[in-house]
Amino acid sequence: MKGLWVKDLLMLKKQWKLFALFMLITVFNGYVNQSVDFVFLLMSFFFVTIATTTILYDQENQGYIYLFALPIKKMKYVIQKELLIIVLIVTSIIMSLLFVGVMVLFRDNFTISGEKLIGLSSAALLFGCITGSVLTPLYLKFGSEQARLVVLILMGLIFGGGFLAQQTGFISWLISSGFLTTISALSVIQLAGISVIIVAVFTSISTVISERIIQI
């Protein structure tokens, strides 16, 4: 697995300009709006997107034929990709926290609580891992072009489902049922713990599905 890490890290190193561009866009957005709420999610999304592109590079020019001719098991390959996504998400959270530190030092009247930072970090971890858990099997199954089409279809279904939920009164029922009140009553640490559990579940499911896809 060490060879896979070296390969991907060298691949990511060549994309440092893209990393810099994404971070510049995110930081500019947060600085102008004087809000870091969106920074964590946007940074997480960008880093996950870059992590999953390593799958597409591996697929180029029948790369899998050469890659799996080496003593590399397909299950280890999938696990390494899932771990790479998590590592880059954590990196994105660290970068976001550094940006918050700079904002606190140099932006007048800008303050943020530790609880909110934990909440934003948990949300970024959850959002990034779910996104990566969806993209990984899609890229392995369909490749770059078809996977992007499937992602667009899924996004359409999600937005369509949200619209139907609003029109049918499901959201109103959810609010009146007290479910959201129960969630909001939990402490930040409890929410962070729940996020970690959900991340573990999604990552495990994605790993199993991806391993079955790549075995075909």
C-alpha cells in the first residue's frame, strides 16, 4: 500500500496550482462575506474532488491492467482511496481552521466559539466523507464522463426530492414532529460523535461496494 500512497501523493503534488486556486476562491469568499460557515464545506468539497480524480488518472491508458499486474490487491487499492479521501478532508479542515485563526487575528470584531468550530469541522468531515463515498464507486464503475453525468442526475434527484418534500408538507411535518428540536438539544460533542459514526458507516459501505465493482 506504500507504493499507492507514493503514487497518489506525487500525483497530487503536480496539482498544487489547482489546490492553491481552490483555497484562494474559498478564502476570498469567506473574507468578503466575513463568514467561515461556508468555508469549511467548500474546502472539504474541493479536496474530496481532487482526491477522487486520482481514480480517473489510474484508469487512463488502461492503467488498471498495469497496476493490478503488480502485487497490489484490489481491496487494498479501494481502502487506500477511502483513506486518501479522509486524509484530504482532515487537511481541508486544518486549512480552514488556520484561515479562521488569521481572521480572528486580523479582522476587527470577528470572533467565533470553540463549539462552533467543532460543529463546522464535524459538518465538513460528514459532508466530505459522504461526497467521497458516493463519488468513489461511481468513478470506479462508470469512469470520468459517465460518472459526472450520474452525479448530475443524482443531484437533480436530490433537489427534486427536496422540492417534493416541501410541496407535500413533509418538511413541515418533520419540524412539527420535534425531531429537529431533539437534534438541536444535543451537545456539540454528541453531534461530533454521531458524525464520526455516520462517516464510518458510509465509508465502510462505499468500500464494500467499490471493492465489488472493481472485481468485475
